[in-house]
Amino acid sequence: MPKIRLLSEQVVNQISAGEVVERPASVVKELVENSLDAGATSVTVEIERGGTRLVRVGDNGVGMSREDALLCFERHATSKITSEQDLYSIASLGFRGEALASIAAVTRVELETTEEGSDIGSRVVLSGGGVDAVEDSARPPGTTITVRHLFFNVPVRRGFLRSVETETRAVMDIVFRLALARSEVGFRLIAESREIWNLPAVGDMHQRLLQLIGAERVDGMFPVRVLVPGVAVEGFVGIQPAASSSRRQQMVAVNGRPADAPIIRAALVELLQAGGRSGRAEAYLHLRVDPSAVDVNVHPAKREVRFRDPGRIRAALAAALKEATRGTVGSQEVPAGEGPPTGTPSPPGRSRQGEFLSLVAEDGAAWEHRPAGRMSGGGPPPGLTARAVPLIQISETYMVARVGDALTVFDQHACHERIMYEETLRRLGGSRGMAQQLLFPLTVDLSPQELSLAEEYADDLRQVGFDIRLFGRATVLVEAVPADIHTDITEGLVRKVLAGLGEEHGALAGRHHRIASSIACHASVRAGDVLSDEQMRDLIDRLLATETPHACPHGRPTFIQISAGELDRRFKRV
Ligand code: ADP
Ligand code: MG
């Protein structure tokens, strides 16, 4: 008889630490977000050896009582929600209540905190999650958390840490994003005892950007501002020549939180393509949306934000970006009917620095009722989503919907392939994809060829969300897979992806295309899969938010349409 045992608290924390704590930068992110949630107006981040030896975050926030100072390391300890209702309206930077528990499980932590209005604070020392000491502290109000020796007790994960330079860059990247998202807070970053940034609190994002990248670069960019019901976007976009060597930055904040929102990247790509530009887009954007319209807790590290209505936000953004950069080299006039979805277009021409272009739609309803007649041409109609449309599945292969006035039939596999393909490509070219840790890591035996491919492409696979490591001579251990993949197809998928890679060695684009199309093909829903209403809606919404919704990566159509006019002809009405 097999014996079932409950995992100890310690092991559970270590497993979930794998989801929250990936590298020093993730520790910095969690600690700084907590400081911001605590109302800090000044945050200092200090790292040693890229944060692997030490991460220290100090703030002047509200601090914690002795009781809270001990409680905060317990799993699901949070002061940020008390009821389920709060889940939908939360404005703070996260509420899963597991960051500190996860961090404490894999490091040595020292917490010093003093509550506002209190003379005596607390100092708590923990090691691997266990409390070693509790004593009084004389710290002024606020909190300092020092995290030492990341993964000291998890050698496997320690092995995955990169060089000091790489980890330092990752920390700089996250502090940059946090500072950009919260210009009203002062930030300092110190690495190896050297001050990298000292950013006093400022009035707006423009000034924060001046502090971070300097006037010369900021002046070359275009201010963007969009206001539509429920969504406000503000920030700067620039177009760099393709030859420019400076790193392309696309940084997005949503409601004061740095976030990766794929639809924003998609809108930027669209901007370049629509204008036939060969350059690259640089963008610093802040979206403010009704908190109930975003889901920030889809990922344990809260790295990606999902919108409940992506089509609408993407359309508003695409229109604003076009408008903001109108009149620049290589740009194209916005054709009639493709501008802002409704309402008053802003005056043409580019604005001067500091003045924002506004696209204001007064009538929110227009989004939903806009006729959608141009699907075969250039991209999906703005604002279209599958939310309100009744859907039917036919033959467990096709999804049928009314889109505008047209009967529209989607191929469920082709749709999902397109979505997965673009998502994978984006991960290969940008920030690492969301991974889901497998509770039971999978061993896969490989041929020598497959094994050498797995080694050769280790970085790409990791980038996409796989966590694969050698385990014995001809076996690999799969510890994590991309977040949106069914875990029961993992073994077949790993083999098929590797097989696809082995077919030919070519250019980078070709290599990325092969990984992406292989994952898309093998990880997507298939003909024969029964889909719920919700799944169908989700697929169609996400398809419409892709860059090229019309075809799967192999060139098959993802949907076909029969217009009302065509029906008229077929029924011999005209
Ligand atoms: P969460 O942020 O999801 O609530 P954490 O594990 O990150 O979970 O933090 C647990 C709790 O510890 C927070 O809800 C908060 O009450 C407290 N806390 C953590 N960091 C700070 C800080 N810098 N200042 C004040 N309170 C803090
Ligand atoms: Mg937190």
C-alpha cells in the first residue's frame, strides 16, 4: 500500500518559492511592492553580488507591530484582503500573502520594523523559514528587510543563477520599472556599495523618465495619452532606427504596477507595421484601468496582467499610438474608419513635448456596437470581443459566431496555434514566459541527438518557460513547462519540440519560428476537444488580440466569414 503523507510546511514553502522566487530580481520586486503597499514615499534597494549574497529593501512605510512582524512570514498571511469581494477591487500590488513565506523558505532573512507612532520596533531573524531570534529594535518608523544567501538551502536552484552582471541587470530592470510606475516615490539603488540611482520623488512620469534616461532620449519621443471609458493610457513612445544599438525598452505599468501586457507589445508591433517602418519601438506606458477589468494575480509572481476586454484596450492604444506618431518619417496617415473608435479625434499633427494628445470617446457603448465589417482586411475590428456573442461548437472542431453582420466560423486548433505561436515568439524575444512548476517533475529519456539539442537550445527553452535539466546520462528532468500548456502532454511535447529543432540549423528568426510553431502545434487544443463557452470566448478574444489573426503559423486560415451580402446572394435575394 502506498502511503500518502502531507508535505511539511517547509517543503510546501520551498516548492512555492520556486514560483515566486526565481532570482534576486524577483526578491527585490516582492519586497519593493510590499514597501509601496505600506505607503512608503522613499524606498532604498541595496544588493551585493547581484543580489545573490544580499538584497536589502528599506522603506518609510507604516511598519509592522511585533505580532505582524512574526505573522508576515506565515503562508497566506496578508493584511490586504479580508473578503472574497476584495479580490475584485484590490488596488494594492498583490495580495497572495505568500511572498515573504516563500522568500524566507530559501534564504536567511532579517526583518527590522517599527510601527508608526511606536518607539520600540522589532527585529526578527529567520533561517530557511524558521525563526532564530526576536528582539527589540531602535529603527525609526518603517521597515527594512535583508535577505541573504539566496537558495542557500536549495543547491539546484542556486545552480540556475546567472553571473553577477546578469543578475544585477535584472535587478536594475525591475527597479527601473517600479520607479517608472511610481514617480511620486523616491528610489535609490545601491549595488556593491555604489549608488546606481538616486531618484527623488517627482510630479509625473515625464520627470521620472528624465531622471532615468536623460533629456536627450526623452525629447526624441512622443507623448501619448488615451482616454476611453474605463481606460487611461499615458506615456512616451519613440521609434529607433533598426540599426540603433541601444537596447529597445518597452516598459508598461498597469495601475501603478510594472506588468507585462502582451496586447501592448502587440499594439506597438502593429504601429511599426502599419507605418511600414523598419525601426524598433521604444515605449514607456502607464495604463490605468478599472481594477475590476484586470486580473493581476494570474501568475504567482504577478508578472503578467490579463485584461477582461483586451480587444478594446488594444484598439484604443493602437489608435493613440498611430495618432501620437503621425507625421514622423515613414508613417502613414490613419485611413478613414481606422482612427479612434469613436468620439472626437484629436487635432492632427504631433504635439509638443509635455502636451498630451487626447483621444476621448464619450460614448462607451459605441465600442460594443461598432459594426465589424473589415475582418478580411487589416486586422480585427477595434473593440470587438467575443463576450456578448453567442457561440456554438460544431463537430468539436469549429466555433461559430456572429461577428458584426457576418457568419464567422473559427477553426479551434488553428486559432489556438496562432495564439500560442505569437505568445512563444514574444517570450523568445522579450521577458521570460510564465512557467508552471510541475508538482511531480517528469523524466524523459532522450536519444543522444535529442539530448544535445536540449543542451544547445537550453536558453531558448528556458526563455519560453520550460525548466529542463540533465538527470543521468540520457535522461532529462522537466521541472516546469510554459504556463498555458496542459501538463499531461508534457512528455510528448518536449520530444516533438526537440525533433522540430533538429530539422535544420538556420538563422535566429528561423530557429525561433521553429520552436514557436512546434510548441503551438503540439500544445494547442485539437479538433475533437470539447470546449466550454468560456474557453471558446477566451480563444476568440485572444485570437483577435494577436498580430496576425487571420492565419495559423502554417498558413491555414483561422476563420472564414460569410457576410450578410454573401448570404443574400446565395439565397438569391439580390
Ligand atoms: P502580500 O503582499 O501578498 O500581503 P507578503 O508575504 O508579501 O504578502 O507580505 C505579508 C504581509 O506582511 C503584508 O500583507 C503586510 O501586511 C506585511 N508587510 C510586508 N512587507 C511590509 C512592509 N515593507 N511594510 C509594512 N508591512 C509589510
Ligand atoms: Mg507582497
